[in-house]
Amino acid sequence: MPLLELEDVTAFYGPVQVLEGVSLTVPESGAVGILGANGAGKTTTLRSISGTVRAEGRIVFDGTDIRGMRPDKVAALGIAHVPEGRGTLGDLTVRENLRVGAYLRRDRKAIATDIDYCLDLFPQLQSRIRSNGSALSGGEQQMLAIGRAIMARPRLMLLDEASLGLAPSTAKNVYEAIGRLRRESGIAMLVVEQNANLAFTLVESATVLETGRNALTGSTAELRGMDEIRRAYLGG
Ligand code: ATP
């Protein structure tokens, strides 16, 4: 049984339908990518999982039907959403932001251990631990947003455009850290990414969305071999 299964998911902003039947699965400890042009529905697919947009169809996480569930309930089941734009809290310090990620937990010692782990994964945050979120660079905010998700001890992480607006070397650093997190934690990942070259360093398979539907799904190796993927997403 996959950890997450979406079958024929549709989603709406008010009366406007933006997903027209999206299906995908994420295996336990697997990493799956979602590629597609602007407006294809990648972000909306993640939102339909985390409960922040109205969705129809089947969305099953670890055997539980989570479609239509409130976002806080979905989070409590073990799904952490790292949103596009990061969503770090500007008025709180780095340490406070990390603590916020652990708001459902009471295991103080393990929380402290996990904060140390985040700082080991993202050493740049160590020297910024008392800085406000708003004072961080874009790369540091992205690291903090991922750190906050780690603090929830999720089984599945939804990552939306983690490289957006970052210098290439910073984006590479962030993806290397996500790869290490994956190897060390076994957290499953569903990864929306414009930069397919980066995404393919992390995921085993991906689906390409076009106007709210799956256009193609395959293993990373299969997709790399397709001319249309190379042209549209891999820069030639
Ligand atoms: P991007 O990379 O630009 O974020 P995306 O593939 O993630 O693209 P979505 O953000 O899921 O695409 O958007 C899918 C469609 O839904 C687009 O046509 C977009 O204009 C529309 N849309 C997104 N958010 C809203 C909203 N809050 N209200 C109405 N329409 C929206």
C-alpha cells in the first residue's frame, strides 16, 4: 500500500476548477516529483493534500481518507507542507520558528535534539539562531521553512518550489540538504519544482501536469530520456 494515494482529484478556487483529475502515489520513504508549467496546478495539488483548497476525488494517506480534512488534522497525521514563498514567521526568531514546527509535540528532549539536527543540516542557521525570520536571506528562509517542517516529525513532506528565487549554488545546497534528510530520516517527499535538473537529483519518479491533468508519469530515468522533457524542463 502506498503511503499517499491521489486518484482522480479535482480542485476548485470558488467556482473555478483548476485540477481536472490528478492521480499519483508516493511510496513509504519514496520521493516523487511534480513538474509542469506555471499555472499547471502543481501548488494546488499540494494544497489539496494539506487541506487548504477544496478538493474532490480520493486522497488517502496511510490508509486514512484525508480529503476534506482540516489542515491541522492533516498535519497531525504526519504531513508537513513547506509552502511556496516559505511562510517563515518574520517576527519570530529562527529558534522560535523551529519551535513552532513542533507545536503538536510534548517531548522536550527530542525537540531539543531535533533543533540540533536542523542546525547540523543547515549550519548557516546556527549563526542566525537569534535573528528574526524577516532578517534572513531567501536561502536561509527556505532552510528555516524546511527545518520547521522537520520539527513536526512528519512521515511525508510536501515541498513547493524550494529553489525559487535562490542563487544556483544556494539552491544546490538546499537540495543536497534535503537529500541528506531523506536518507537519514526516511521521510517520504512530494516535490514540486520548476528546476527539473534539481528535482531529478532527489526523486525516483515524477508526474508532469498540464492544465490540471497528468500528462506523463515515469521514473526519473524514463523522463530524462524523453525529448519533450529534455526540451521543456532540462534545458535542451
Ligand atoms: P506556479 O508555478 O505558477 O505556482 P502551479 O502549477 O503551482 O504554478 P497553481 O498555483 O496550482 O499552479 O495554479 C493553478 C491555477 O489556479 C492557475 O491558473 C492559477 O491562476 C489558479 N489559481 C491559483 N491560486 C488561485 C486562487 N487563490 N484563486 C483563484 N485561482 C487561483
